[in-house]
Amino acid sequence: MTKRVRTNTIDGVSSSVAGEKRRIRCAIYTRKSSEEGLDQEFNSLDAQREAGEACIASQKNEGWICLAERYDDGGFSGGSMERPSLERLLRDIEAGKVDCVVVYKVDRLSRSLLDFARIMEAFDRKGVSFVSVTQQFNTTSSMGRLAVRLIAPRCTSCSPTRSLRGRSSTRTRSTTASTRRSSNNHSLTGSSTRCTRPAARAASRSGTSMARSCGASCGANPATRR
């Protein structure tokens, strides 16, 4: 007696229901901010896609398959969601054509924390996973999904990444200037700094240059204590 195995057909492909993993249709999204080098036979978008294909191939036993459809945005900034291929990818996700989105790096998908949170919400609504090839970001696992749920609420209250970088640069410049002023003030008063080390006594005789050496060696400089 021959055992019959029921099969389903999805997108024209027949798959066994019994004893076979569910197919995970993976879309690879690539992006490059500038158009420089895109006319080359093998460019940055091709390299990103190749890395994505290799990642998907490594999960073949888990049912991952690479969709032939290409989602390439060459010459588009990651600070905006107004990108033709990204918009097409989101439409295909809404239509139920994609199960997983693979990117080379997270910032290929978006450089804006707010936009990233919105995209993750769109993925979550349709049960779509997100994988970054070169970073520890994989929502196909329960831990990865938990990480996104923890990150997303914070992202929605943040400004875009570029604004955060701007504030970070301002703070860095302010801290650097403060450190320089503290160093200069110590250089002028270094000879009177109390320190039992020989370097300090030499500094009082030799002047400013040795005072700086004393500050660095004994931790008198506030910058070194930080």
C-alpha cells in the first residue's frame, strides 16, 4: 500500500506538508547613497546582494530561499523613506510576497531611527523577519524579536540618526575644548602641584613641559582621571 502525502502549491511551487520545513521567502534589499561606481560591472549593490545570497544559502536547511526580485536603491540616501525599491519592497510585504528581508548592514535599510522603527512595525504586522548579514541582528529568533520590541518604542521618541550624530559631535567638540582648557591651566600651575614623585620636583625646576609630564604620570590632569 502506497502512503499518500498531501502537498500544497505556493506561487506555483509544490511543497510537501508532512516532514518538510515551511519555505521562507527572502528578499535582499541593497542601497548606496551615491551613484559613484554604479556603472561598474560589479558594484557595491552587487557585493551587498552577493553577501545576502550567501547568508540565505547557509540557511537552506531551514527552508530559506532567495527571491529573484531585486530591490536595489542606488543613489538614494538612507535618511529618507522615499526610495523606489524600498517602497516596492514594502508593497510586496503588504501583499504577502515576502517572509524575510536580508540586508548587508542595518543602515542599508535606514539611517533614521524613527524610520527604522516604522519599517520594523510594518514588518511585524505581516510577520516578516529582518536579518543583517554583518551584524548580530536577526528577528527570525525569539531573542531577535524581543530586541526589536525593546528598541522600537525608544526609536519612536528619537530624532533621526543624523540629528543624533550632530548633537554627539557638538558634545564631543565641547568636551575636547574643555579638556584643552583644563590642560592649559594645569600647565601654568603645574609647578605648584603637590606631588611626591621625582617627576614633579623636576617639573618645578624645568618648567611647563615637565609639568605636563608630571600631570600625565600622577593623574593630576582632570582629563587623565576621566
